[in-house]
Amino acid sequence: MSSQDIPEENVPAERASDDHAGHGHGPVAVADEQNPFADPGLPPHEHRIQDIDERAAKRSERLVAMLFVLSMVATVGFIASYVAIPNDKSVYIFPLGHISALNFALGMCLGVALFSIGAGAVHWARTLMSDVEIADERHPIEASPEVKAKVLADFKDGAKESALGRRKLIRNTMFGALALFPLSGVVLLRDLGPLPGTKLRHTLWSKGKLLVNMNTNEPLRPSDVAVGSLTFVKPEGLEEHDEDFQKEIAKAALMIIRLQPEDIKDKQELEWSYQGIVAYSKICTHVGCPISLYEQQTHHALCPCHQSTFDLSDGARVIFGPAGHALPQLQIGVNAEGYLEALSDFKEPVGPAFWERG
């Protein structure tokens, strides 16, 4: 049935009265020589099937509610997929080929959830909300009390015509879909990575770990370290072919320098050294670049990334650049076989500052 076939007596009274009241559908002006751009007015309003058939309106209401419920189901599916599907599982999807099962499930569920909310809102507006076109004249920028009263009245009329209070099924399912959908974003926060716990506070160094030369892969004796030299070392047992080598060396990389004991100004640095051999983290405390430059005469170590400079004879304090704090020192000694060893782990986190530091 088209709207043109609807008898006037079947049109709801409030709808008919609105149409006859005008709402911008008055007589059409005719253009002439004096007024070549006359306002043509608005075409006559055509009623929709939902306006005159409550059964059709109920069908539209159920369809909108179904779309909102589908959005809720898709959101639950998104969360379930994130929890249940392994991130290394792949599936074959024609014509995409082999793709990540987790990414496919998350994308489909998120897309269906968003589409269902949008489609439900659009169908609700096009079939159940009022579609009467209203022409209104422009008004001054500063609203007068009469305009404010009119806006408030229009708002109330719009709320009434939306049937939000009468269509409780739509209202409740829409609120449920909108309330449940943000949970997808909350779940995605978990994908930022595992919680660090205390991993940033600890390295592979521990009491008895030998200091191994990074170049020769051999443990070091004090006699192997000359005065004024800079040597890079790693913990005993850490090999380059290890799966977690990069992650561990990023925290445990160490540089050892031999100074004359009388040149060491910091008391703790002297106590934690061995015969003038001091061990400091190689990781700059600015953004984590590896320190690789050493000036023998001044005992300054320089980070090549942003020129942070540390005085290795005075507790590796920062004397220039953006680094926020001194390099952590590792307490070292010699074991029974004469090899340099760590006496503990670093007493503070290595690398850049972070919010849990200290």
C-alpha cells in the first residue's frame, strides 16, 4: 500500500491536524516579473505506512530492537573472541587467504556491533519518528525569550513524536546496546601489553655472576682492564642466540672503566669498585640509548643520541644534557678464581625514569 492510497479518514487525527495546520505547506507562490524567485513552498506531505498502520509500526519497532540486540550480541562476541581465541591461530578466509583468526573475529564483531547500532537508529528515524517537514524563518543570533520558549516547546514535541516513552522496547534495547558497546574499548586496553610488575626493577645480574667481555665472550680478570679503558660486558650465561637476548641485554648491558682510585670522588662509587674498576649501566637514563663514547682525560661518558654527559669519576652524575638522573652502578668484586663478578643486582632500575621508579 502506498501513501497515496491511504484514505484521509485513516490518517491519525494528530497527524492530519498537523498537516492542515500548515507546517510550511501553505499556498505555493507563483514567480512573476516582480518576484522571479518566489518561494515554491514544500510538496504535500505523504504519510508512511507506519503512520496509519500500528502493525507496521510494531514490525519496525521489533526490527529496530532486533538490531540493537544484535549489537549487544556482537559486543559480547568481541569480548569472548578476545579471551578465547589464541593470538597465533590463523584461519583460511576466501578470498583473503590465511589471516589471524583473532583479528578476523574482533573486526567482524566490532563491525557488526557498530553497524547494528547505526542501522537501528536510522531505521527508527525513517519509519517511526515524525517525518513532517517544517519551514522556519531565520532568527537573530541572540535568542529572545519567545524563541527560547519555542525551542523548548519544539524539543518537547520532538521527544513526544520520537515515541521514546511509548516505544519502551526500542528505548530499553538501545540503552542496552549503547551501554554495552564501550566495553569493547575497555577490553582493548588489555592489549597494550602485559603488566610490567617488577620486571623493570631487576636484571640478570646477581651475586656471583661473572662479567663477560661482549667482544671475546670470555670472563674478565682485573688485569684485563687497563687504566683509562672502556669495556662492554654482559652477564654470564646470556648468549646472542637466546630468544630473549635483546630484552635482557637492554637492561643488563654494562660498561666497566678502570680509574685511578684517587681519581674517584664519590665514596659509594669507590666502595662498590675493585682496584679502581667501576661498573655502570650502559643504558642512558634519558631515552635508553646505549652509551658508547668515553673521554679518558675527563672521565666523562657521552650518550651519542642526545649528548647527555655523565661523570664516571663522581657517581656517574649528569653534568650535561637531558638525562634525568645518574647511571646506576653495579657493585663488583673478584671470586676465588680471580675473575670479576657482580656482588648483587643493580640497586635501582636501569634506563629512563618511569612512574614506578624508586
